[in-house]
Amino acid sequence: MAQRRPCEWQSRSTLSALSSSSRSLMMSKVRSRDTVPEIRVRKLAHELGFRFRVHRRDLPGTPDLVFPRYKIAIFVHGCFWHRHPGCDRTSTPSTNIDFWLAKFERNQLRDAQAITSLESMGWQVHVIWECDTRTESRLRDILSAVLATGAILTSKKSNLHRNASSRPERLSKEVACNSKEC
């Protein structure tokens, strides 16, 4: 049986062995949108029956998924780039440590500012980590909980709005007719 060679991304020593121009070329291929974890979240949200917008540039931080009806914004963060606390994928490269630490700190600061700005605008903000997208059952649980909360809050608001706008006489007749005396 032929042995399979590990992918370049699977071997940490491969990145260290590359010349700086080769490493730069490889790192330039890392995408910031339409990543595999992001597409998994989108696919499952659509499968669950929710409709959303992708990468709304008019919102702070350009959230990965936006559910305008529920005022929910979701960021799908890579564990390495956004420093998921306690995750195995949150490692620091062994070369050029000062650069990487500064970069990670800027990423975390930018994330915090985007979340704060969105929350001040009245949005619910949630972060789904890359490691949570590995298993569909885990992702389904997270996404269902996040979106169910938004759907419940939205339906309560719309019912309150409908009841407040109806005329009091009409409302009292509806209540009276729902009793057993009608």
C-alpha cells in the first residue's frame, strides 16, 4: 500500500522549511471569506430554513452571516487567527514571534470593537468557532440555539406590536368571545 504524503498545511515543519517567498505565497492563499467553516454554517442555516445575508459591508466588522429579520449577526472565526481560548488550534508559530503576537492582538481588538459596535446598534452578536463546525451535530445544536432565540424574541415583538396597534374595543371583544360565555 502506497503511503500518502501529508498536505503541506498538515506538517508544521514544512512551513518552516520553505523560503520566505514560498511561505508568503502559501499564506496569501489563506482566504478571509467563503472559508470551509463559513460555508458549513451557511449550508446548515439554509437547511434549517433560515435566510440570511452574507458579508454585509454596511455593518461594523462585516459579519459573515446576517439575519436581518432577527437582528442577529454571526462571525465564523478561525481558531488560529482569532485565538479561540482553550482550543488545540490556537498555537503560536515559532518564528517571528513578536510579529505574530502583535497580529493576534490586533485581530482580537478588532473583533471586540466590531462586536461592541454591533451590540450598541441593537444586534445580537454570536461567534461560531472553526472547531465547532467540524461535526454537523455540534454545529446544528449551536446554530439552532442561536437562531431559535432570535426567532422567539422577534415573534414576541411582532405580537406585542400587533396587539398594541389594534383598537381597544376590538381587543376586548376578542377576549370576551374567547371565554366560555360566548
